[in-house]
Amino acid sequence: MRSRGSSNRLPNSGGFGFHSRISALVLSMFATMATIYIAARMWQDAESRVYLIQQLHTTTALGNSAISVDNKLKVEACREQVHKLSALEMDLSAARQEGFVSKERSENGSTHSKKRLLAVIGIITTFGRKKNRDAIRKAWMGSGAALRKLEEKGIVVRFVIGRSANRRDSLDREIDNEHRQTDDIIVLNQVEAPEECSNKIKFFFVHAVESWDAEFYVKVNDDVYVNIDTLGATLSAHSDKPRVYMGCMKSGQVFSEPTHKWYEPDWWKFGDAKSYFRHASGEIYAISSALAQFISINRSILRIYAHDDVSAGSWFIGLDVKHVDERKFCCSPSSTGSICTAI
């Protein structure tokens, strides 16, 4: 006969085997799932490695320099230049809205003229000389439709004047009113004063070259009579030269006495002979486009002397410039004595 203890151990042994089989099944399932997950990740990693290797081979085969340090620097430099260009375009747009960019230029920066002009003529004038301006308009410059027709032929003519030291006073208002009636005056943001004449000439060339594309830029005093046709022919004869400085060439004495009308504060710079270097007489002279561009670019460092014609001549010393001594530009008094005739 079996004891009670022995009969109780048989069922317990059977239960333990059943639970062991369930545990083994669960472990097998987890192991299978883990194996599948790991295999999938390894497959994805393998695909990624194959893709990267293919890209590397492709890059190498095509000679792509994306991995080159030099080219990376070039790309960064290009990006920097693009950013600078965008900033400049924004500044230009803001300046145009504020009126600091000439209104005679179109929105894309080009001039009104579809073709290059032959010449831009600036007639240097000042306050209280309206009679001279009116005489020039009637004599050779023209006005209204006649002035526009002259522009169609390739020659732009404008009077050039600065601003009063007392801004918006009666002198400024008179010039503004005259300009509204005639539309033929350049008003520079420059004080109108005898001692500022050289700066006035400099900034006329700066304004002109930034406003019109021309082969020549001409400075004329407001007491000079000009034959436009003869001037045009004279300029055209030298249009094949890249850098031309044309005028009635002279030297002239340097005066060191402060009381003299033509006193030169920098007289000591011109040697013992006390003569100026060769330069064009101030009544009328012309410079080619390259020289006007040079003045515009270097405006802040160009030396100014007591006389505007000496100052202009000094700007071209040391440059590869063709000095043309054009005797037609030598001014001689007219029969009336009030207007000088040139050309």
C-alpha cells in the first residue's frame, strides 16, 4: 500500500513539467522575435552601408570635389558674397527711396540712354548768374524740346551748381524754382562757395559718370560759347583713345603771396621755378570715360589745390593718360567781351 506522502508527489511532478513546457515556448517566441528584429536592423544597416559606399564611389568617379577642403572654402566664400550682394541690393533700394541715387537712372541701374552717349557737358555756374544761363540757353544749349533733341543725338548738357551754406534759403529756392521750369540743372549736395570750386568740379564728374554712360565728360564755364557740332566732331576724333585729357594746355605761374588774387597755399610743392605742371585751362576741357570713372572711385583721396583746373590736372599725373593740347579749346574774348568763344 502506498503512503499518503507518496501519492501526493505524483501530481506535483506532472504540474512542474507542464509549466516548464510553457516557459520554454515563451522563451522560444521571444528569442525568435529578437532574432528577427536584430536581423532586420542588420539588414537596414547593411543597406545603408551599401548606399553610402555607392555614393562614395559615384562621387569619386565623377570627380566631385565636395570632400575637398578648398572647394568647401570656395562654397562658403560664394555664400558670403551672395549675402553681401543681397545686403547691398537692400541698401541700394533704401538709398533710392531716400533720393540718394540719381533719378535719371532706371530701376535696374542702367541709364535712360539705350546707347552710349558721346558727351555729358556740365556748365559750371553759381548763384546770381541767371542771365548767363539764359544767354547760354538761347545761344547754343537750347531748352525744352531742343535740349531733348540734342540728347537724342548723344550729347547731354546741364548746368551745375551747389547748395547754399544756409540750406533752403532764398538762393536755394530760386535755383529750385528755375530747375522746375527748365529741367536742366544739376544741384549737387555741395556748398556753393569759391573755395569749394575744386570739390564742385570733382563731384560733377562723380555725378555725371554715375548718371550717364558717355565716352567723354566735359567741363565748361558759364561764360563760354560752344559750337556743339564742332565740339562733337573734335571729341569723336579722339574716341579711339582709352584715356584722354583734352584742353588748352598750359602751365602758369604759381603765386606764393597770400595777398595775390591767384594765391596758391601749396606753392612750395612746385619747385624753385614756381610753375604748375601741364594742365588744361579751366574754361573748357574734356576727359574720357575711364578718367571720369577714376575720379569717381578715388573721390575721397584726390588732392585739392586752390584752382579747379590745377586740381583736375593733378588727378591724372602718374596715370597713363593722353594729354591732348587742343587749340580749339583755347578761349578768346568775343566782340561783346562778356562771353568767351571756344571750339
